[in-house]
Amino acid sequence: MSRRVQLLLLWSALLLIGAVLLTWSLQSVPFADLGRVLSELQAWQIALLILVNVALVFLFPLRWSQILRAQSFKISYLQLTRYRLLAFAISYFTPGQHFGGEPMQVLSLRNRHGISGSAALASVTLDKVIELFANFAVLALGLALVLSSGMLAALPLAQALPLSLGLLLVPALYLGMLRGGWLPFGALTKRLVGRLADGLRNAERQLGKLSRQQPRLLWQGLLIAALVWVVQIFEIWLTLVFLGLNLTAMELSLIIVAGRLALFAPTPGALGALEASQILAMHGLGYDPAYGLSLGLLIRARDIIFGLTGLLLGTLKRS
């Protein structure tokens, strides 16, 4: 059996699992309740949510753009936005949400802008490491807040806190090692030969040099990540308000934590897991699960639109 067939079978199996979870989510909430909640949205509210999401689309490449400029590469921001959307689409429609589209970003810089593969890989890696650090930091902080409140002591969230803290340490330690002159992947591939191994080592050398010579990039990157998260949290809060639900800060923290934990599901786009997480979180807070399913479906619709837009832009660029 070829590797391509194996990957297709794996993707199909995970998609089936996601479909089962999604079916459970849809069956757990009466359609009448779902329709009642979604009918609260008015045209101007949908337009405002679209504007917030458009702002997010253009915020996502900002950190990557700053890193490339620090490397003395000037690339159109609109082009970087296109590459970022296409990378999101690849990650979203394949198993797991955290990785998948990065090779496309590297290839786009190398093939279309003449940037060396090692320099392109260094820029994408630094951008991703900072993003992961910020995401895991938000998850750890949210979990700590929810657990400290004790409002959902019956849910097994305590086990997730050490995991989130451990995940937070991975990008932090990697950045610290680079700043200190250590090259972890360079050491692991020291005995390997070939263009790929050489490219990985060169990329990490450039990454280490960049992090030492321009430490402001790390602080800028974290500030941009914080800004992105502020907008994302605002979007979720605004969506729930438009649906007729005004949560406290602690309750909103639980909704966000539940959504972030769902993204660890290996199903494409966290299919089914996202919707189920929001339903369970709303139920645990004592609210109508229809609010959770409505929020999950709206997030799903947004991400599918992002993904399809990225695929379309990628196709148009090639034609």
C-alpha cells in the first residue's frame, strides 16, 4: 500500500470520527432551539462580525512580515496575507490544526521571491514558535483561571493544566536555547547528509543569529500575538452577545479554554470536537446548549470560509 493511500485512509477515518462527533452534537440540541438562538442575529450584526474577521485575516501575517523585514526581505503584505490564508486552509482541511501549511509558506517565499530555503524556513519557524508560545500561554492562563474559580470542579480540567504548561515550555525553551547559541535541531541532524539536512541546519543557524541580534523581534512578535488574541476574544464575546448571552469574564474564559482544547483533536478542522466542546461547556455553566452549538457552528462557518478563500487565492495565483 502506497504512502498516499495510507494518508488518504487515515484522513478518511479521522473525518468519519469527526462526522460522528458532529452528528452527536447536532442531535443533542433540538433544531427548534438552535433556530431560535441563531435567529437573534441581525444583518448589521453579521456585517460587524464579518468586519472583525476581515481585520483578523490582515492581522495574522503581521508578525511574519516583521520577521521578514528584519531579514531584509520586503514582500507585499497582500501576498503574505494570501500565503497565510492558503497555509491556514492546508492546516484546516488536514488532520490537526496546528501544523500543515508551513511548508507551503516556505516554498512560496523560495519559488516566488527568490529567498533561500533556509532563510524562508527561519522566518516561518520563528513566526510559528512565537504563535505556539502565545496560544499555549493563553490556554494555560485560561485553565488556571477556570480551575481557581472552582465553578466546574466536576469536570476533569485539572489534568489539562500540566499538559498546557508543558506545551508552553517547549517553544519557550527552544527560543531560550537559540538565544543562548544552542541549535537543537542542528545537533540532532549533525550526522545527517543531504540538501534537506543542510537546509535545516542553515535555517536554525539563521534563526539563532536573528534571535540574538534582534531580540526586539521576540517582544514585537509577542505583542502582535497578544493583539490577535484580544481581537479573537472580542469576536467570541461579541458573537455571544449578539446571540443573546452575556457571560462573565470567568465564564468566557471557560468557553475559550474548551475551544482551544478541542483544537487538539486530530480530526480535520477539529470537526465535531469543537461543536461538542462548546455544547459541554455551556451545559456545564448551566446555559442552554443551543448557545454552544450556535457558537461552534458560526466558528465552523467562519473557518471554512477562510479555508476556501485561501484555496481559491492559491489556485488563482497558480493559474
